[in-house]
Amino acid sequence: MGDSAEAITLSVVTTEPVSRQERKQRTRQALLDAALDLVAERGFSGLSLREVAKQAGIVPTAFYRHFASMDELGVALVEESMRTLRTMIRSARTRPSAYNDMIRSSVRILREHVRAHEDHFHFLTRERYGGTGPVRQAIGFELKLFVSELAVDLARFDFLRDWSTEDLHLLADLIVTTMLTTVLELLETPSRDDEIVRTAERRLRLIFLGVPNWHSVP
């Protein structure tokens, strides 16, 4: 009897906090999803806390259990959007062999991911320059992190192992800038996916054509 009672007590103790945490996480995600849906109609700075809460199905005061302000929600949305992008691109770089393979895989995975998460990418491209200060800064920080991660991966290629950290970051920045251009083109002209992908691959190959001669430049 004692063991049975203890088991029941342990079950209550261990499951109740988890379910409460799960409910909290679901509400937090609902707020992020609500903001993302509303941003599709206008910029993030035009959203109010009340309408985001209403869209998420909670009272406005409950918003503050998850975010201290709308700016904090916006930063969380940036982190969520960029996390999926970095994870997606990383899958194309896990086994570096030839740069052509990396280029082809990265561009095609990028297209698939943009099409699957257009709302995230619309948010990032719109807020990158026109967003509020904290959101804009968060996007800049995440892009720098993206560049740094790519620079580390590039160093694993045999023909880049002698490059300095500064030069690897420069190359990574060129690649990320090209990819962002591709994202914007995919969002603006969805009917030209194949053409956009081919152009993106050519741009990246052109960048890599200059790699062997980089150190010969004074």
C-alpha cells in the first residue's frame, strides 16, 4: 500500500509540472504564431500587444507571463526563424567533399525551406532594414552568427585550411549575402524557382572560382 501510494504521489509530482510547462510552451508558441500571421499583413512595428494576444486566444495580461514586451516577442521570432534556417543549411554542409556539391545542396535545400516557411522569411526580409531597433539588431546578430558558423564549416575543406579566420569570414559573408538575395528573389517571384536556383548556383560558383587566386592578390 505504501509503495502504491508513493507511486501515485511521484506520478503527480513528476507529471503535473511537465504538463504545466507544456501548456506554457504552447501558449508562448501561439503568441509567436499569432504575431507571424499578423505580420504578413503589415510590419511588426504596426502590431499591438492586444491584437497579438487576441489572435493567440489569451487575455492581454497573460502576454506578460511569456514576454516582457512586444520587442522581446519580436526578438524571439527572429531567433525561431533563423534557427530553422541555420539548421536547414547545416544539413547540406555536414560532409564537405567538393564545393559544387555543397553549392548545389545548399541552394536546393534553401528553396525548399523558403517555400515551406515563407511567413518566416517574409518577416526576416521585411524587418531586416525596416523593423524596430531590437528586432533589427537581433536579425543582424543572427546573420553574424550564421556567417561565423559557415566560416567554421568552410575551414574543413582541404583547399581552405590555410586561410586566415578573417578571410574565411569574408568568404562566408559573401555566400550568406548571395543566399539572402536568393531568398528575396524566391519570395518576390515564386513562379521562377528553377531559374532563380540556377542563377544562385552560378553566383556561388563564381565566388568560389576566385578562391584559388585570392592569396595572389596584393
